[in-house]
Amino acid sequence: MTIVDMEAGLEHLSRGTGRHVDTLLVVMEPYYKSLETARRCAELGRELDIAQIFGVANKLRGDDDTETVRRYAEAHGLHLVAEIPFDDDVYQAELAGRAPAIVPKTPAVRAIDSLVTTLNLSESSS
């Protein structure tokens, strides 16, 4: 399995960079510009015939954020595979230059661990 963390935006997909990937994770934050960029990324992924395109809700600060991303994803045919809460411990680790994965099992890190398990299960059933 190879994971590529591309810059936010559409350039990589519009150039066909993702043409040979099996799964595209579209990270969606609960802000209009992020949601619209995610929608367009999913569209480009479909145009490239990427087999699996999933949404990942990120930096959710409460029920309103969660519901906003869920509604948007549903309206645009994006299946959410993870909902990751905003986590100040992860933010602080980033500021200190530490990898978020070394943060103790905070809610965000647990959600990411769960995403990894989900993706591994998806991969093994393909």
C-alpha cells in the first residue's frame, strides 16, 4: 500500500496524477471552500475511474460541523468513512513539529486509527 498526501487543491488530479490509484480519500472540513474543493476532487477522481472514493470529515468541532459535512457528502454522493474531531493536542503537536501519531490516544488519533482499520478491511476485501 502506498499513501500519497497531495497538496490541497485540484491541480494533481486535473493533471491525472491519481490515474493509477485504487482509493482516493477526500478530506472535508466543515467550511464551504473545503467542501466545494472536496466535491470537485471527487468528480475528478470519478473522471479518472478511481475505483473507491471516500470522504473523510476532519476538524469537526461539534454536532453542527458534523451534520454540515454529512449533509454535504450525502448530497454529492460521497461516502464518509471517518469523522475526525478537532483535537487541540494534535494541533499542539503540529506546532511543536511532532508527529500527531505520537500524541496519546486522543479522540482524533482514535478516529484516525479506526480509519486505518476500515481502509485495511476494505483493501483485504477487494
